[in-house]
Amino acid sequence: SQTVSHEVQKQYEQQQSVDWAEIAQQLDLSERECLEANQYNVGKAQWIYHPDTFSWDMANRMKTFIKDNYPEPLPVNYTAVSNYMWIGMSDCVKMASLLRGEMAWTAETIARVVELRKQGMIYKDIARQLSPVLNKSKVVAAYYGHIKSKVNAPLTCKEKHRIKELVDTHAEQMPFTELRALV
């Protein structure tokens, strides 16, 4: 591992790139062994999904590398993927997940969906904002799941107090059916 990393560092510092075939030949190892062993990470790029700058060329390059080197049921070695792509490992893991259509529906992601809906964006376009392969039906399900959780959530003390104020203010002046709608 140290020998591979040292050779990668030397080559990268000289050329600002790495020739894995050359390093493998020098060390009498396979390219995959070198890719899996290297720990030198200086100069690796970030890869953050953005719909306007997303490149299927890079995505397909990564998918092909994974398919060719880690066929099912082998677990993917993301150190090797990161070294092959020369992109940070966490970005490779996240992009691979997005390319499989997996989405972490975090509070931040849901808030973004809600905000984009408020701006009038359709579900298909929201899906594209989140992932290159996300289906709009998953966005719809997440959005309505969020709304349902809000509707079914227990009332806070502040909300209960506001309802009491409204009832006290309007109870004698408004028919019950209108009062119920108000509350």
C-alpha cells in the first residue's frame, strides 16, 4: 500500500495525472490492486450533482468501471473507484447512489422539494434537480408523505393556545359550522 501510494505520489507530482498501467507494471501488480491500495489523495476533484453541469460521460465511465471490476456479488471498493476517477471517495459513493436511483429523504431534501413546489416547479423537474435518474413518482410520494406527517402531527402548545384564542374570540359571533372551518 505504501509502495503504491509512493509511486502514485511521484507520478502525480511530475505529471498531474496517474498512469495506473505504468504503476502496475513497475510494481508487478494488477491495475485493480494498485487502485485498491493507493492512499494518496492530493489533487482529487469534487463531484457534486448539479442538473446543469451533470455529465453522463463521467457517470458512465464510473458505472462501467464498477461493472467491469466489481460484478455482483462482489462489493464495490470505493477506494479504487475514487482513484480511478481521481475524485474524492465520498463524492463517488454519493454519485453511485444517485445513479442507482437511491435518495436519502432527509429533512433538508424534503425542505428543498417543498421550496421548489412553492416556486411552482413540477415534480419531474424537481426529480431532475435531486438526481439524474430519480423518478417523479418518488418525489410525489415523499412530498405527500411530508404533508401527511404535518397534518397528522400532534398540535403544539402554541397551536393549541392559538385555537383557544380563536374560539374564545369568535364563539359567540359565528355559527358552529363556520367556527369549525376557521379552527
